[in-house]
Amino acid sequence: MENHQPGEKIDTGTLTKALRSAGSDAARYIPVRFVPALTSLITVPLFTRAIDPADYGAFYVINAFLVLGARVAAESVASAAIRFYWPSKKAGTLRSFIATVVWSVVVALGIASAVIAGLAYLGRGHIDPLVMHLVPIGVAYFFMNYSLFVFMEVLRAANRARDYARLSIVATLLTNTLAVVFVVALHWGAAGILAGVAAGSAIMIPWTLSRLSTEGSLSPSDVRRDTLKELVAFGAPLVPAGAAVWALAFLDRFVIEGARGSAEVGLYSTAYGLGEKIIQLVTLPLILVMIPVLIKTYEEHGQPTAERMQTQFTRYFALATLPLLAGLAVIARDFMGVFTSSDYHEAYPVLAIIAGATFLAGLLQVASTGLTIHKQSKRIMANTLVATAVSLALNIWLVPQYGYVAAAYNTVLAYVLLLALTWAQSRPYMTWHLPWIGLLPIVGATVVMALTVWGVTLALPETVWALLAEGLAGIAVYSLALTAFGGVRSDERAFVRDLATSARARISRRPS
């Protein structure tokens, strides 16, 4: 363990340079989350009008199983790839490292696809016919979508933000366009969503692999056994951890299905997805940048600089997410009223509650950086299992009586517990220093903004234009209040000005 000692020197020049570089990359990642959020505002109204809640519920049930398969077969490989990319580059073994990652995930997803199809066939007499109907296209979706996911995660590990952003945006637009065609034009129902993602991912994979080939080999002959063993040693404990994360996010659907029926699963999952995607609009660009940058900083400049950077990332995380969370809580009822059909309006409390859970999940990524850097995947696994067990027990106890809203509150409680466990167990490895003083102006500005937006909602009707006005009012008031409370430092204002100048230069530039 290499915890920061008081006498150790911190390279402030390196810290400043790395933070500015990370900020530039995060700005490139913002469209990566903005585009899915924007497309959701288009597709959700279309899908909720074209797919009835029971069919939508079946989609969410099979999607839950497919995400479990991804946690087991894909995400542990992706996490290991992110952790070991920079050490491999430093050691000069990047060529074989890329080949090992690519073929590991192809084989793992191939095996998982066969297992999913086989289990569905054997249990066909006990599976809801609506769910069973989605299995064949669901398996194709599973293999294509998660292969693309892991290939793109390797680009993220390499800090290739431009390539990652470009590929991600194109993939989002392509898959959503195809899904709308299959659902709305061809009337495939929920199966059309899976078909659109499967077809779009299949188109994107060759392009992504061509980008990945510039990092290393794609040939199976370059797969190295020692590299594979290293990936497995790190990733194996993340398999049960990934399964536990899946259980934390998806078991509530099965409890709701058993206790209340498929229709309530559709209501809950639709509001859940909206709350999650909107908060991830700002949390994921930071998270996408943060972990690779912190690992690179730790490997190249040591733990003291990495700890300082973690503290700064915490402040930036709060700066961007707290106002969005508060604003979404205020407008949740109006938002669901505008962007979903009347059958889904009653689920509006879930949107705000799950937005809070998503905020905590993002903060958890910041808190767990020390455990990730020091390869403490077993501790991550144990913490997640504890939180999942508590969540499941609460859902079994409360959902039958209080319905799906109880499941949303239980998700928040589980993430609070997981965050507390992670914070406590990471301290011996890498202390997470919270910037308490720096958070006060952010909280104050957020409160002022939320009260203002609440007042605007009372004065305006429930329309998309009213939501836009409320959003613009919130941004303006938050910016002014934050400045008035001294929540933005001079170097941060300079950085924003630099980004704006760079963006204007790119827009005004014309091909010769």
C-alpha cells in the first residue's frame, strides 16, 4: 500500500496539466451522453405509444438477463483492460495485450450467448411467452452490443476521447434510428428495440476494430497466455461483483413482476431509464475520463498526485450533477407528463428517486478508484454483495405492500450503504479527501436554483416549451448564484473560456 504521507511532494504542475487534459476529454465525452439522452426524449414517447406496458415489461425482463450475461462475460474483461492498458503500454506489450482482450471477449460472449439460448430453450415451459418471443433476437443483441461495448472501452482506456466519442455518437444514432424503424414502421413491438441495437452494433463493429488495430494486433496468434492470466486474475473477482451490481440494478424488476405483474415492471422501468439516462448525461463524461486518467497518473506520477486529482474530480462531479439532480426532482411530474403516454404518468416519483440513486452510483465510481488502482477487486465484490443482499431483502419485504416506488427507495438505500462501505475500505489504500469547503457554494447555488425552478413550474403549463424554459432558467440562476457564492475559481473560468474559444475556432474553420 502506498498511501499519501504528509511529507511527500505533490507535483502540482503535473496535476494542473492532467486536470486540464481530463477536462478537455470530458468536454469531448459530453456529446456521448447528450446524444443518448436527447434520442431518449424522442424514442421514449414513440415507444410508449407503440408498445403496451406488458410487452415493454417483457423487454425489460429479458434485458435484465442479458445485462447479467454482460456483467459476467464482458464487463470484467473491460475493467481489466482499463486497469492494465497503461502498464502494458509502459512494458511495450500493447500489441499482444489488444489481441488478448479482443479474442477473450469474443470467446466469452460466444459461450455466454450459447448458455443463454440453451437455458431459455430448456425453461421454455416456465417462461412468459412474451419474454420467450424475444429470446432469439435478444441473443443477437447480446453478442453484438456487448462486443462493441468492450472494443470501445479499450479505446477509452487509451484516452482516445475523440475516437470514442465519434464512434459512440454514430452508434447511438444508428441503433436508435433502426429501432424506431422496426418498432414504429414495421410494428415489431419490443422486439424491434433489440433488433435495432443488434443491427446497428453489427455495422459499427468493423469500424471500431479498425480504430483498435492502431493500438495493437487483432490476430488470434498474438494472444498471450500470461496476459490472459493477468486479466483473469484481476477480472475473476469482478464476475460475482458484476453479478451483484446486476442484482442491485435489476432484481427489483423480478420482485415487482412476481408481486405486482408485468405492467408495473413496464411503468417502473420506463421512469427508471429516464431518470438514469438524464443524470448520466453529466456523470458519465466525468467517469469515462476519470478512471483511465487516475490510473495513468498513479502509474506515471505516484499516489499523492492521484489523490489530489481524485479530490478535484469529486468537486467537479458535485459541480455538474447536484443542480441537475435537484432540478429533475422539481420537474419530475411535468417531465413524465410531457415525454410519456398517459399510461406511464403515475410512475413520475420513480424518475426523481432513481436520479438520486444514479448520482450515488456515479459518486461510488469516484470513491472506488483507490480499490481499483490497488487491484482490490475482491473487496469491491464483497461490498457489492452486501449491498445487494440488503436491497433484495428490503424489496421482498416492502414491494408487495407498497409497490414499485418502494423498490426505487430501496435502490437509493443500497447505494448509500455501498458508498459507505467503499469509502471505509478504500482508506488504507488511497484516502478519498472530500473538498468540504469547496462543496458549500455548490450546495447553496443548487438550493437557490431549485427554488427558482419550482416557482417557474407553478407559473407555466405542462408543455415541452415550459420544460425548456424551466431548464434555461435553472442554468442561468445556478450560474449566477454559483459565481455570487464564489464557487468558481479563476483557473476554472479560464479553462471554460479556453474551451469556448476552441469550440468557436472549430465552428468557424472552413475547409480550404
